[in-house]
Amino acid sequence: MRRGVLIFIVVNLLIVAFLVRNVFTLLTLLVEDASEDAIHRTDFPSADSGSPETRPQIIPKIIHQTYINESIPPQWVEPRQSCLELHPDYEYMLWTNEKSREFIATEYPWFLETFDGYKYPIQRADSIRYFILSHYGGTYIDLDDGCQQRLDPLLSYPAWVRRTKPTGISNDAMGSVPQHPFFLRVIESLQAYDRSWLLPYITVMYSTGPLFLSVIWKEYMGQSRDAERVRVLMPEEYNGTPWSFFTHNVGNSWHGADAQLIFWMLRYWVLLTVVGFTLAGVVGFCMWSVYGRLLVAGQYRFRARGSSPSRRRPLSIMPNFLRRISSKTSISSDEEIGRKSEGYFD
């Protein structure tokens, strides 16, 4: 019984350890606040102060954006124009579907099959931004993000991304020098994460989207040196305040109906986590009860069958000639004992 209990406990511990190991990075993202690498308002001079930016600018003055073609939808013309007007000295590069595929085929042919094989167009729009930042450097901005301040202060960091809620980082605004180790790692990881999950939203988010980028970022930050770390633009510096760099406008969301379920789960993730662990405990207790009863029943059955058959088995399988020898030996032994007894009494 004790051996069976030990085996049961060991097997369950191995299962739990395997599951925790595979989702450990996701679990740590739930408590990651990115405060260690945060970019705050106090890190650079205010736009109203008139003080020039004195730090060296190492990110190239390039703004990258992506769209299907060069016909920008009306709702995004104004946000796009705000960035162009604030940065007349920046190079502007619009990556259409055709230009993106041509770029991948020319510069990264090893990725072309994966690029063409993506099920959802947003996956190609996600992946191309990582390649162009790694290749050219510069700043990537989604078309539904407008510019409220000049981006010059952000050019002083080797690489930066923005914090998102409830956890992790987003890929709608980010900057980098060419060949930064983080974005090199990102593009090298894309093929390994190219998997289809049950829901389209999860498939996109975890293969090329913000969740994928957050996982790679979390792993990278645990191994990178100080000079190669990625700085994080906090929500107030991103948008929503007078000193924010960006404004967020209405976008043509690729989210489907399944995304509403995910958003609901994110809103109540603490409750769902508690419920999940409770259900796991109940299932484990039920499995333990069933296993214990089966083990006890098996032992009783073994004992019931193990006593009488074991005594009869030698006789039932004993060959006939051995039985004869055994019988003769028994008779001769009885005669010899009888003779000895008669001599004793005489």
C-alpha cells in the first residue's frame, strides 16, 4: 500500500512539474511590472522646457509602418500625418504586402516558406516588423497610433518596447538599432512558435503577436547584459497624458468573437486561477480515492486467490511418474518404520 501511494505521488509531481516548466514564463509574466527597465517622464527633458536633447541618438531616424497597399484608410490618414509632420527629418518607409514579401525573399529566404504559410494576414504583418527593425533599425508605429511628441528622446536607447495591460509588452510601437540581440532572437524564434492553437486569437497572439513577443522578451531579459537590455515605455509615456509620445485612434481590429472570451478571462484571471487550482485539487483527490480503492481491492483479491491454489498447484501439475515414485517411497518408509517398531517392542 505504501509503495503504491509513493508511486502515485511521484507520478503526479512529475506531471505538475512538466506543466509548470512549460508555462513558467507565462506565469512569471503575470507578476512582471517591467519597473527595472522602465522609461519614465523624468528620463528626458520635457517638450515644453525648451531644453535640447543632449544624449547621443543611436537609433536611426526611420519610421516604419505596414499596410496591405499604399491606399491608407481615411481613419488612419490623420494619425499617420501627425507623425510625418513632427518628423520631417526622418526617413519614412511604408511596407506593403508586396514589398514585405519581396524583402523576406531577398534578405531572409530561410523564412519565406513560414512567411507564406501563415494562416492569418496579421501574422505576416506582425513578423515583418521584427525583421525590418532588426535589419534597418528605426521606429515601428502602427497606423492607428499618432504622434504627439517628437521621438528623439527614444532614439537614445538601443532598443525599446512599450508596456501593455494586463501584462507583458506590445508590438504596436517599438524601436531598435540594427542587429540588436533582442530582435535577432525574436526573428530566430518565429519558426519555433509557428503553431496552430484552438482559437484564432491565441494562435496569432502566441505565434507572432504581443504574447509571443512578451515571452521572448521575458526570457531574453533574464539572460541579457546591461548594455543589451530592452527599455520599456510605460503606459503614461505611451499615450493618454499631455507628455505622452503617442495617441491611439480607432483601428481596424483583426480580433474575432473568440477574442471577447480571452478578454473576459484576462479581466478575471485571478478568479479563474483560483478556480483552476481548486478543480485540479478536486480531480487529484478523486484520482487518489479511486486509485486507493483499486489498490486495496487488488490486494484482497490476491490474498483470496493466493492461499489454496498455491498449496494444490504442486500436486496438480506433478507428473504421473513422480507421483508413483513418491507413493513407493512413502510405502517403503512405512514398512521400514514398522520393522523398527516391532524390533523395539521385542
